[in-house]
Amino acid sequence: MMTPVFRHQDGRRGTIGTVTLDDTPFIRACRRLPVPHTPVWFMRQAGRSLPEYRRVRADIPMLEACARPDLIVEITLQPVRRYSVDAAIFFSDIMVPLKAVGVELDIQPGVGPVVGQPIRDIEGVKRLRGLEPTDVGFVTEAVRTLVGELGEIPLIGFAGAPFTLASYLVEGGPSKNHERTKALMYGRPDLWHELMDRLTDITIAFLKVQADAGASALQLFDSWVGSVAPDDYRRSVLPYSRRVLEAVGELDVPRIHFGVGTGELLGLMGEAGADVVGVDWRVPLDEAVRRVDPGKALQGNLDPAVLFAPWETVRERARDVVWRGRTAEGHVFNLGHGVLPDTDPDVLARLTDFVHEESGRL
């Protein structure tokens, strides 16, 4: 069995045996190296689609679950026990680091994150302090435990990107049009810069905590950035995403950058510096190859809704994703967004096996 990677105090990666997680299909695909099969993992593979998740989370608020190492470990491992996935995704929420630095917020069922005091002026921005590793000691504890439990399966850490975090903070919760966020970005660039700068520092610190504890890869989620036009992205978003990805680049782990509705931004997202660009279901992977500069692997991108269709349809759509993914320098199979809550876990298990078998024959 492969043994988990650990980190020396100076940040160098090490192993306890002769084989490292760098040799696994997931890490090799992220680094655009040959693989025996296309690796598979699913965004939100740990979550509401699993009955065991619903049982363990019963009557436990989301942010409390995200702060308990025992629950983090159990929920992260649940899909690994069910599916032959090539990577685990750390169970957490993008709002965790904001809660840790004192932002008044709650994650309400059926609504999402709700911020008690939305940030819309310089006084609100100044309330955002930096994140210290001790603020999220439960993350360090959980990641270290998971690395030991997972063995030969890489663990992906993640964080919300500065733009998406800013949107929640400015709007006060989920938004359809992000009008307050855009108004601030367009009309108060000085305030926008200060807010994004602080959120960038928080994001970097949160990702470093996970990598230092042993996470083998890091994903930057920019869930709402698809609402931004390319020129505005280049001017007001790209510098901050780039700073995050450059800062964690020294950690020697693959970096994945994903957003929803970002077909027109894929080239710019590639410029931000990630090793892997995530593609949602709206853009075929072979077209994404043309939009992203060379030197990047791609991740994606089966429509999550396809999993509700008959198996014959799921199989054909998955085969199409696998074949289009062959045009990329490296391909990690995933959905084009997260697993939907009512998805049948047995379909995900079957899909994972199919992608491994189909890609292994190519």
C-alpha cells in the first residue's frame, strides 16, 4: 500500500515509504503525466446525496459540523467507502474561514450563508482580520487524521475564491444578480481593492493550513464569478485569484481553479496560474482546450442533471466526456458542478467504475 505524504517543518514533502501520492492517477493527471485511467472524483461527493451523511448530520448545524474533526473525518470518508474515487474532498464550507475570523454568519437550510452585518463600507472591511492557523486548529487535526486514514488516496483541500466570498459578504447572502457586489466593484474600486486584498490573505492562509497538514491538492472555488464580464474579471478579480494561486504554488501541490458559468472566462482563469482549470457542463472539453492556454490540465464536466436520466444516457454522456477529455494535456473526470442532493449514490458508483473501464481501454 502507498503511504501518505507528510511535510517537514521547512515545507518539503516527504514519504514514509518508497511510493508517494504523487504516483496516483489523480495527481499524475493534474500534472499532465500519463495515467492508467482517467481519475474520477465528484464535487460534493460528501454530502446530502448520501443517506449516511444525512444520518450523521441530523440536527447538527452545518458550521458546527465543519468545526468538529470527528465529523469532518467521517463525512469526508463516506463517499470513499462507497465509490472507487481517485481522490477525497475535505468536508468543509467556503464560509468556514470567515466564521473563524469573527464574521457573524450562519448557513441556513434551504437558503445558504446569511451574513449578520453585510460589508458595504470601509468600517465593515476593517472588521475583517487575518486568519491565523490557530483559528482553524480543527482543520489541521482533521486533515492529519484523514491523511492517515486515506492512505493511497489523495485528499483535496479547498477554499472559496475572494470574489465569491466578497459577494456573500456584500450581498448578505446568496444573490441572483450580485447587484450590490457589482455596484461596489464598479463604483468604489478603492473599497473593492481593500476588501479583496483582505479576503485574498484569508484564502491563502486557509489553503496553507490544509496543505501544511497534508492535503495533496488544493481547489479554489469561485462559484459566482461567472456573473462577471471578461474585462471586469481581468481588472477586478484576476489579480486576487492569481495572488492566491501563486502563494500556494510554493507548496508543491496541484492547484485547481473552478467556477460556474465561466465559459467566457476560461482563458482568463487559466492565466490565474492553476495547474488544472475546472470546466462546468456548458462548454465541451475539447472546446475548453481551445480556450485555455497550453500547459494546463482540465477537470470536468458531466452535467449533474444527467445522473437522473436512464443509465444508457448516463453512460453515453460520460463516454463523450472521456473522449473529449483526451484532447486535453491532462484530464480529471468530474461533474460540471456539485452532486445534486437527490442523486442516486448507486449511479455515482456505477459511473466511477465506467469511467475507469472506458478510459483504461483508450
